[in-house]
Amino acid sequence: MTILLLGSGGREHALAWKMLQSPKCSKLFVAPGNAGTAQIATNCSLDILDFDSIKSLVLQEKVEMVVVGPEDPLVQGIYDFFKNDETLKNIPVIGPSKVGAQLEGSKEFAKEFLIRHHIPTAAYDSFTAATVEKGYEFLETLQPPYVLKADGLAAGKGVLIIQDLAEAKEELRNMLVHAKFGKASKKVVIEEFLDGIELSCFVLTDGKNYKMLPTAKDYKRIGEGDTGLNTGGMGAISPVPFADAILLEKIETRIVKPTIEGFQKDGIEYKGFVFIGLIIVKGEPIVIEYNVRMGDPETEVVIPRLKSDLVELFQAVADEKLDEVTLDIDERSATTIMVVSGGYPEDYEKGKVILGIEKVADSIVFHAGTKLENGQVVSNGGRVLAVTSFGENFQEAIKKSYQNIDKLHFDKMYFRKDIGKDLDNS
Ligand code: AMP
Ligand code: GLY
């Protein structure tokens, strides 16, 4: 089968790496891809929001399945674009329909879905510029810290957590009246703050049946000890040591099942990944967000632990036969450490020559922001490489990743040295 994968990060390199292990994948295109995907598949330089260009490529190369990595094309409706086109309608797109993608594209849509289907989530209300005064009043009824969420996609930056009431009111005004996050903050969800531990849960669904994938924990802040600015993610661990069978059972019955049943009740077509962000408060899982794709860098630990054939799973998703396949998971722990450009997540330089990748042994180097230039691999983004390792426990896996990172070099390279330290006693 000829497959097209959309995206260019570490997530896409990991998905490409895994799909190419399947005997069912005869040819893989990645658009636009990176230097890592260029080494194992065929990169195509195109804009993944330009659906007409995607259509031309799909028809020209006789692509038989499209797998979507990031959320943007999904929120823009790539699933529906294929479904409604005479020449494309029989080519499955792995991802939700445009309305399903609203679970990530609109925080308010997600909250209404959660409430409608009685899925545990933080109390909230939503406001616009016309109701900003009501927003101030709502803030006054809450205890600090205050959680303000831009309704729309804001590249992971749209959530503010603020201690001081006056500051929270000012930021609410900045978001609604002064378009702090552009169109994304025309509406703002104000949410009750949940004090607990975060956990990410991943599900693959065909809209009726589902498979729970391994859990993962991400490290979002740039600095050690979880300090500094938020990033796309600086490392990940799977499985999460505190996610025991009792907690997983609660997550499945109270959250995953009603989510999939919710798709059916609401008539939402959904054939892809659901990434559920949870906060565990006194042992009880509560949803803080849905994403309609896999996480990055969580994919770089979840997908390597999957022993089953990923293309077979995607085919089962397309055929709505996910109940007929079994999921085989590697019992070992996997960890990944992100190697980033100095300055990230603020300004950073690109084009730095990356040395030492060929010396890495017993870890997998997934490329994120890289490209090939005159035959050399150079940095091309904030997050540059994800170094994934296996171990009998996460400590062993992390040690391997750090030993291999020592062999890598580029100018101003940075990585967190404390991934997993917070879990040492769990
Ligand atoms: P989100 O984009 O909704 O995942 O939010 C980004 C981050 O904000 C999350 O990873 C949490 O650390 C934090 N967060 C979001 N919602 C809440 C909440 N209701 N209570 C506490 N922290 C939250
Ligand atoms: N690592 C978090 C995300 O992919 O949204």
C-alpha cells in the first residue's frame, strides 16, 4: 500500500519509522517531512494546509491512505475534503472529521461535549468581548490560581495560569478585547484550577470501537525542575509508573468509553487518535483537554512500545473493524529526551550542523526540526532531535538516552537533564 503521512516533527518520524516496519507499506511519502524521514521515506515539499496540492500528489502517486500527524489540517477539514471529493472519497484519512477536530479546535466545544456526555472535567464558563464584565464576576467567585484558556488553536500557548485576581482580570481583557492570541482568544474559557498530577492517555478509534494505547507523561517546561516557559515538550516517559490498573480502569470506564459513545450519539465521524489530557486529583481522573492527534514527544515513546503492525491497525480503523485486531504492547519502559536549539522556545538559530548521530547505539534518534543541506543534517527548528531508549524500568531507559546524547553535538544545543527525576519514588 502507498501511504502519505502529513507533518514534519519527531512524531511523524516515529510514525514513519513504525509504518515502514509493516509488510503492508510498500511506499511511504512524508509531506513535508524532515531529514530523518528523508532517510527512510520520500519527502514531498508541500503546504499541508493546501488541500488541492495534497489531492494532486495523492492522485499522481496513487496514494491509498493518508495519515495526518498534526492538528491543523484536521481542524481545517482534510477528512471532509477527501470524503466529499469524487476522486478521493475511497482513500481513507486517518484522523477525525472537521467537527470531531473541534474537540481540539475549540475549548468551548470540548467542554460542552464533556458536560453533555457526563465526563468528569473542571467547572467552567466561557466569555466573549461582549461579556468581559461577567468574566470578571466569574473570576471573583473562584479561588486562585485562575485558569484562562483561549478557545481556539494557539500553538500550545493559549492557556494562562495566574495567581493574582487583578492580573487575571487584566489578562482576560487582553485576550478578549486586545486579541492577545489573535482570533483564538475571541472567546475564553475560564476553568476551575485542578491540583493534581498530569497524565496523558492515548486512544485509537474507528468511531465505534477503540484501543487504549500506552500512557505517557510529558515534560512541558524548558527548565529543569519544571521551571521557565512552556514548550511543545522536552521529554516523555511511557508507561507512567503511577498509572496502575485501578486508575486505568477508572480512565477507561469514566472517560474513554463515554467519549467514544459520545461520538456516536452526536454523529461525529472519528477515525484516528484521541489524546486525552488528564489531571489526577486524589486518585480521580479529570479531563483538562482533548487533542485530536498523537502528542509530540509522547509518540516517540508510545509508538516504539507498540509491537502490533501500525498499518494493519490503521486499515482496521478505516474499515471500522478495530474490534477484530489485538494490540500487542512491549512491557519495557521507553523514554525520550528532546534535544533543542539554544534559545527555544523563544528565538533560536537554525542551520547548525548536527554531528554524532551515527555514533548512537542502543537508542533511536527521531528527527524533529532537521533538514538535509549539502548532504549534512542541520537544525531547522526549536526541537531538533528526540532520543528514545528502552529499559527494564524508566531509569535504565533514561540513562541510555543521556549516554547517547553525550555523543551528539551542535552549536548551542540544549536538553533537560532531569527527565524522570520527579518519578523516582513512584
Ligand atoms: P491545555 O492546553 O488545556 O492542556 O493546558 C495546558 C496546561 O495547563 C496543562 O498541561 C496543565 O498543566 C495546565 N492546565 C490546564 N487546565 C488546567 C486546570 N483546569 N487546572 C490546572 N492546570 C491546568
Ligand atoms: N506534548 C504535548 C502535545 O503534543 O500537545
